[in-house]
Amino acid sequence: MALTRTAIRKPPQKSSAPSFFQQPIHPGSAISASDFSVPEVRHILESADVLEKENAFRRAERLARRRVALLFYESSTRTRTSFELAAKGLGADTTLVSSLSSSIEKGESLKDTGITLKALGAECIILRSPYSGAPYLLAQATGLPVLNAGDGMAEHPSQALLDLRTMLQFLEIPARKISDKVLRSVTVSIVGDILHSRVARSNALLLPKLGAKVILCGPPALLPETAACMTPGLMIERDYDAALRASTIVMMLRIQAERLAGLSIDLDDYRTRYQARADRIAAVAPKALIMHPGPIIRGMEITAEVADGPQSGIAQQVHNGVPIRMALLVRALGATKKGGRR
Amino acid sequence: MKPILIRNGRLIDPGSNTDAPRDLLLHDGKVAAIEAPGKIKATGADVIDAKGLIVSPGLIDIHVHLREPGQSYKETIATGTAAAAAGGFTTVCAMPNTTPVNDTPEITRWMQSPERGAAIHVLPIAAATIGSDGETLTNYSALKDAGAIAVTDDGRPILGDAIMLQALRAATQQGLPVIQHAEDTRLTGGCSMNAGVLAFRLGLRGIPVEAESGLVERDIALVRQVPNAHLHVAHLSTKKALDAVRAARKAGLHVTCEVTPHHFALTEERIGHYDTNAKMNPPLRAESDRAAMIEGLLDGTIDAIATDHAPHATHEKEQEFDRAPNGITGLETALGLALRVLHLQHKMPLAKVLALLTARPAQALGLKGRGTLAVGSAAGLVLFDPSEKWTFHAADSKSKAKNTPFDGWDLNGRVHATIIEGRIAFRR
């Protein structure tokens, strides 16, 4: 892929010991939405359907007593809970390591924490980190499959997959129909703090692969022009109403106060321009699905009326977290009879 | 010490406009004779057969971090200079961002003491302000007397206009260049790579081109106010800053600059999956900037190739990209990269490549008597095979540190021997 290109092509490795950053990434990992081919996306979503419908006792045999570690360097409600429920639903043993109650507080590095978890028998690590790219480091350090539960501003691939599942349910398209054209007639607007959003990046990398047109919408401070060049199929629209009018699906994002890094935003102005309000939605996007990855700041990017209203897909998104993450865990920990990794 | 006779080599000495088959006799640390092949009769001398090799003045690196005093877990003067010798260098200029900062004559002398075990010449560059805090000038005259050849706050650029103006004035009085790491750090907080699409995609905060060019332009404006001032721009990385230097030179100002091998050999794409061995400051830039560096080297705007050799311990680099320190090693790959990229790919004549590593850096920083060979001059030389292909392995490096993006790279031109003051500092 493009990221590994160099100005001068790197010659084949002759050294006996490849350096740390050349260690292979376990193929069961899910680190970037760009890692998934279209058939893989289809397979993961089909697998999620199978796992969701499966008898709970049979399902619990799939990863019975396999060891899954959740390593969380940032707070999380939805992602952590759904990964944990997914792993437990598949019969795995889980352990949660969070930065405030572990040796991370004492200055232990990510590499050492990963090696420690592996030595304790972890077969898969689910990582949330405030640092972009941290899952690659963990995967290189441990050789284990790493599931990215959000890294810095970079990516949140499991969120993009559960968002896709929500969109397909809304569009009444079954998972088996997933192809590079399945979303050809669909326009998705992602609105708000794109700059700091890993959800936006993962969705923007995933949806165009399936043929969707993706509109990025927000003020220049939170949406630089370069964003549209990230991958083909993206465009920028500063006017929220214009974006809404063009959209089948609208994804609202929170302003990430914790990552603003000195950037000052006029919040009142932001609300006026970009808030999902009932009157606005009714006027220009009365049929659109309104999504939000959470956490919602009610009254900021979205009003209570819209979040709780009939067009809201927010609860369905949360619901889809467990089946998607079950599918990713099964994929990571190897094939069983059904739903295994190809 | 026994005399050394180097026979059958091709002497390329850009400083004296020499490119011819020559034998050289080294005696008492000096060049005793340079003659056509077979002309020198020296019984009792050690003979080095340089057939097929180029004999060049020892290379000069005007920008290295040797980490002593205070950070010897990363590198020592002994290990850093051993790596330099293996890379063909006989002189390196050591940056002052040590612990403590080299802002006194005592530290400047300490670095040059024989007890440091340097394999080659170390010329300290002293801090421009006390503690490199950008507030109070250090004592330039005392630092110069102690051996400092320039002043800089490398890594912590001098941002204040008034203090930079003071530094230029004080340095000019002493005949010293002011070296600036051109980065407006007010624009780069929390940033770890080049600004642009790739940074956006990787979710990393980007260092804009303007952070470099803006400070270079500001510094050039200040140089105009100080007659005879000499500004040297460290590790230039952007077309915009290069254009500013080019214009300043045209306007007759004394502004010089250097570029690193990684900035002419690599682009930001080398970061791949957040490889911290591609993290340095200034960052690897876009292809258009890399191409501009090549152009600046070809057209002569860029005075020197300098490595910015920045060793770090393994555990420091095996971290999340944002947390890992900036910098890569470079002393053992500089010549091979220069030959591969500039000579082979861009057809720069060998003499011109070597000039960027010998006479021109010496001239840029006013290092008199270095970077060229003449009868009676100090005998610092490198012998290398310009066509030998070899693979660089970080594990084999003489440096304490292995943080290089060039591990496993095929390079052109391999050093066979480095000679300093008539003794062999490195021989393969």
C-alpha cells in the first residue's frame, strides 16, 4: 500500500534480524480500515450476522477459554463494553488493563506491557491508545493479533464496520451483497470535528471502497482541505445544509475538546452552523439516517430531539458493536467451523 | 610513527581542483609528498595499495550529536567518532545540546580532551545562549578561544528577534557563524511529521513548511542589519526555505546551508506504519521538497551534506511515534547515500559530490586548512571504492545507536580506510 513506498525502493532484507519496525503484523489484526479488502468486509459482516443469531451456548464454545486482553489507555464506555461482551459471548476469558490501575502508571512502556500480557497467555490484545499508530507498535512487539479500539486521531476500524452494518440495515441491504459498488447510490456526510476524529478517518477510508460518496463537512479549523485527498471518493462541503440535502446518511461528530491543542472554536457559532437540530433535519434531510459514534454532547453537535428522534440510528450503532466485535475476535483468533478467518 | 605511502589511487581533492592518479606520502601526521604514480621512493614506509580506490581529503560533517557530556547511554564521543571514521569522516562538528548544554569554555574543552578517546577531530559548536534558553548570550570570545567554531541553539531555535540580532552581532565580532535550526516552534507544538495529506491520514500533527521557511526568512532579514554577519542554516528541508537562501545569496548576503542525506534520499512516505526511525526534525518532507534538495545540491546553493547524526537508545525509539525522540544516525551511510543518489541517480560528478563533503563544508564554516590536501597539510584522508556495492546493517554499526531508516539498504561506495594525522583511524 501507498504508505510503505519510499523515494528509493528499499532493497530486499539481507540482515538476519529485521529491525523492530520491520516485524510482521499478525494477519488477524484489525488496525486500519484500509487493511480490509471488500471480500473481507463482506465476510466480517456476514460473520457478525451468523454470530448474532447463533445459540448463546454454541457461540460460547467458539473461543472457549481463549485469552483476550483489553488494554485501555483512554476512557471508553461503548467500545470497551462491547469488546468485552463480544469476547465473553464467544467464551473467551478477558482481562482489562487500564492505565490508571496498572504498571502503566509507573512508566511501563507499551512494548513491555504487551510482552507482559503475552507472557500471561493473552492470545489477542484489544488496544485503545491516545497515540496514533500505537497498535502497530504493539503488534510488532508481541506478534499477536491486535484489534484497534481507537488510536489517537488515527483510526477506529471496528467502529467503521459497525457503522457500515448500521447503514446497510437502514438501506435494507444484506451483508452478502457487499461489493465495491454496493453503496454506489449512497452519499454519507461526516460532520464536525473531522481533524481529531479517528471515526471519521476509518469511515472515510472504508466507505468509498464500497462505492459510497463521502462528504466531509465542517469549519476549516476542524477540517483542513488536505482531508479530501486522503483517499478517492471524498469531497469537502462547508455548508451543512448543502451536505444534509445531498445525504442519505449523516454522521455527526463530537468536538474533541481533549485534542484541540490550543485551537479555539467559537462554540456558539459552531452550533449555529453545524448543529443537527430537529427543524433543520426536517427541512432538508427528512429521510436521512442520523448517526453518531458517541459520546454525544447533547445540545452541542446534536439536540436531544434529533438524538432521540425517529431518524436516529445511534442506539442501533451501539447495538451493532457486539456482533461486529465478535466477528473481529473470531477472525483474529482463527477459524472455527463457521465465521472463521479466510 | 612510520611513514605511509598510498600508491596507485585516484586523488580527488576538490579543494585543490585535483582529479588525477597520484601517490601520497604521509609522514609525521602531515602530507609529505603528492606525486605522479611511482615517483615517490620511500623505503621503510607502510604501503597501502589504493588501486581502484579514490583518495580524498577526509570527509567533514558539520552537524553531529555525540551526546557527551551527559547522555552517554545514547552515544559517546569515542563511539560516535568511531562511527564517523568508519564513514570516512576525519572531522565532525559537535552540537551543544548535551547535558549540560555546551555553553561554557570548560565543556568545550572537556569535549576536546584526549580522554574522550575521539578517533577523529571533534570541533565543538557552542550554545548561542546560556542553557540554549534563548535569553542571554554566552561568552563567544571565550568559547572561540576554547575551540568552538560556531554558535547555535540547535534544536531550540532562537525565536526572539532581539536576541537573534544580538547573537549575529556578537558572533560577527568574533568571526563566528550563527547556525540556526530553523523551526518556528510556536507553530510546531505536538507535531511529529511533515504537515500534509499523509499526516492527516496517519492522525499525526504536521510541521508546516512555513515553520522552517518563516524562520529562515526572518533570520535573513536580521542578517541584512548586521554587516558581515554569517548565518548558516542547519539541515534545510523545504523548497521554500531553500529559495529564501538562494535569494539571500544573490543579494550578496553571507548565508550558507546544509542538507542531510535523509532529506535528499527519503520522503515522508518512509514513515510507513509509524516507523520512528523515520522520525526526525526537520521531518522527512514531500517528494517536491526532496526534489528541491537535489536541485539545490546540483546547482550549488547547498554548501554541504551534513548528517545530523542523532543517536538514541533502542528503548527510546521503540515507542509510540509521538513519544519517540527525533533523529537518526547517519555517519556510516552518508557517503554511500551521496554516491548512490547524487552520483549514480543524478549524475553529479564525483568531485562535486566530494566537494559537498570536504572543501565546501570547511569553507561554509570557515574551517581553515581542512577539507583539502597539500604538501605540508594535515594528513586526513579517506580511501574508498566508488563502485563497490554493499549492504548497510545497523547491527554492524560502530555507533552505540542503531536508529537508522537505512538498515538493509544497498549503498554505493565503500570506505576502505580512514587516515587521520598519518595514522589509520579505520580500516576495513
